[in-house]
Amino acid sequence: MDAMPARSRTVTVLGATGSIGASTLDVIARHPERYRVHALTAHRSRETLLEQCRVHQPAVAVLGDERDAAWLRQRLREAGLATEVLAGAEALVEVAEAGEVDVVMSAIVGAAGLLPTLAAVRAGKRVLLANKEALVMSGALFMDAVAGSGATLLPIDSEHNAIYQCLPAEHRGGLGRHGVTQLLLTASGGPFRGRSGAELAAVTPEQACAHPNWSMGRKISVDSATLMNKGLELIEACWLFDARPDQVQVVVHPQSVIHSMAAYADGSVIAQLGNPDMRTPIAFGLAWPERIDAGVEALDLFAVARLDFEAPDEEAFPCLRLAREAMAAGGTAPAVLNAANEVAVAAFLDHRLGFTGIGELVARVRDARPVAAAADLETILEADGLARQAAHDWLNRC
Ligand code: NAD
Ligand code: MG
């Protein structure tokens, strides 16, 4: 039987209405004695947030703008709920660093997650990191903040959560020190695995968002289809596990049952397996170092029957290479890559850019923007803003 926690933990869910946010609330609802929700945040999905407030009764709810916040305030008052409703980016920071909060789930999509996630880190919280873009943008600064504040950073991205589970408990200070030779980052290959560059030119947002194994938000679904998601994850792995890019090998594994692996000097390879359901890493992060029920079915190996592996096709999917190069270039290069990709994915989802145009746009912005040392947050945010501008300029010229 589960040992009872000493006291219940108070949780802020940033990006509560998204795919990860909803899965987080699903796990929390299974363990009311363990977790209490302090704050839920959303950008525009006010109806979903209202429903979540009814169920979880947080102290605070945050929406992107004051009009939506006023709407939610009114509905909550009518429902007799005392939830305080705030609006805007500063309110996200406020609920991430609030004194009464123990755990922050960072599940906003994109660069918008950076400031509240950093605030949670600096406040020394247990930070469950789903928002990979924040770490990609600010790598060294982010990890220094973790070390400086004593925050507990637990990766939620399934691959990094798997690697975390496959590494020795104390793995800071370089992989080699622990006899780890390589991190094997598995990739499903996305919905277009096996297609040539020419075949990819005409694919639609709807096809790109129909992922074979995972149900996710639209931005990460497109990233999975271009393999930019794997590229961002390669950068994420380098920062989380103090690895060099050449120590991270991407392995296409279409069944998405092995979530990633660590290879050791003695020839051992340790893998973490499970059904592709984000509630597993989320429950891991919430309960660590304990284990709790996540609502996920046990893995049926007879039903899985076989596990396949192949090398990624970097010709047809150049985004993986672009990300590796950005990591090797260092400084603001990953922030520029991420910003250009966010603009490109939004344009693709909006039918203003073709699928293969995503990699092309990212490469063009990379070529147009100089790499600077990512010395402070201002420099990183400036590089992000100028890269977005360069991406928009290029889109407007097409
Ligand atoms: P989603 O699009 O389903 O949800 C995004 C959430 O962020 C929503 O609550 C939305 O309201 C909020 N949001 C969007 N823009 C915002 C803004 N400008 N300001 C404040 N809030 C904003 O996304 P998701 O699939 O849940 O992914 C969330 C993050 O987790 C991403 O960084 C993604 O890469 C990462 N991730 C997701 C999965 C997955 O299975 N979905 C797996 C691994 C990592
Ligand atoms: Mg992942």
C-alpha cells in the first residue's frame, strides 16, 4: 500500500487547459489526500478553465487578458466559488512563485512559459518541466538558477523522464563520471515517417496533428511531424543531463513503448518502458521519490509483440540537424531556433506556410541572426524577439 505523505502538497498548474495540464489534473484528482490545487492558468480557454475551477476549486485562476478574466470572475461568483481571478503574464509569475506553493507544473506551450517557469525555479519549487521551449531558450541560465535556488527539477517530457529513471540517482557533473556513454533518445518518427521530402511538401496541418501514438497540443504535434520536437529534446537532454550533443543519439522507434535509454561503459543499456500516456511521467514527477497510481494501464508486452528501431531521416526532416547545430553553436542560437520554429509552426497551422517551409524558415532565420553569448535573460529575450521579427519579415515577403 502507498505510504501516506506527511502532508498534502500544493500545486500550481501553468497551462492547465492544455493536453499536459488536463493529464496533470487527472492524476491529481486520483489522489485528493496528496495534492491540493493552488492555481490554474490558461491563455484563452476560459470555458475549460471555468470547468476546471468548479472541480478543483483553486485559490487563484489566471487568464491571458482582463476581459476573459472578468467573464470568469462573474461565472465563479454565480457558482458561489471564492477563486480569485487574475490576468496577464505577471500573474503567471505570481502563482508560480507564491509562498504556499510546493509544486509547479510547467505546461504552457512555447516561449510564454519561460518567465513563470524561471520564477518557480528561482523560488526553489519542485518544478515539473513539460515546457521544453523554456529550457531550450535559456539552457545555462536555467540550470544555474536550479543549482542556485536548490529547486527540484523533474523532467516530464517522456523521453527525459525515462532517461532520468535510467540514470544513477546522482548524475550531475557529466555523464562520463557515472560510466554513462550515451543517451538514446527515442522518437516515434511522427505521422510522416518514411516519406520523402517531395512527398512532404503538400501535407496539411490536420495530417500533421494526427500523431500515431500520442495525443498532444497542436504545436508539439507539428514539431513531432517535422522532428523539430526531437531536436528540441536533444537540446533539452544536453542541459538536463550535462551531455554533449554527440552523446545523445536519436533512435526512431515507431511503437513508442521504450521512452528512452541510457547506455553504460560495461555494455548495459537501461530502458524505461510503458504505454504512451503522459500521466506516467506526470505521476512520477508529482510523487517522486514515491510511486503512485497514474490511471495508466499496465504494459501488455504480448500485445506490443515487437519493438522496431531505425535511424532518423535527416534529409527529409532537416529540423533535427538544425537543432543539433544550434546546440553546437551555443549562446543565443537555440533561442533563435526556437523562436523561428514557433513562428513557422503558427504560420503552417494557419495555412500560410507549407510543411517543408518550416525547416526552410528556421534555416533562413538562423543564417540572418548572429549568435551572441546568452549571458542574461535580457539578451535571450532580445534574440527571441529579433528572430521572430526576422521570421515574420520573411513570411511577409513570400
Ligand atoms: P497545449 O497547446 O495542449 O496547451 C498549452 C497550454 O498553455 C494551454 O493551457 C494554453 O492555454 C496555455 N498557453 C498557450 N499560450 C499561452 C500564452 N501565451 N500564455 C500563457 N499560457 C498559454 O500544449 P501541450 O501539448 O499540453 O504542451 C505543453 C508543453 O508541454 C509544451 O511545451 C510541449 O512541448 C510540452 N510537452 C507536451 C507533451 C504532450 O504530450 N502534450 C509531451 C511532452 C512535452
Ligand atoms: Mg517528448
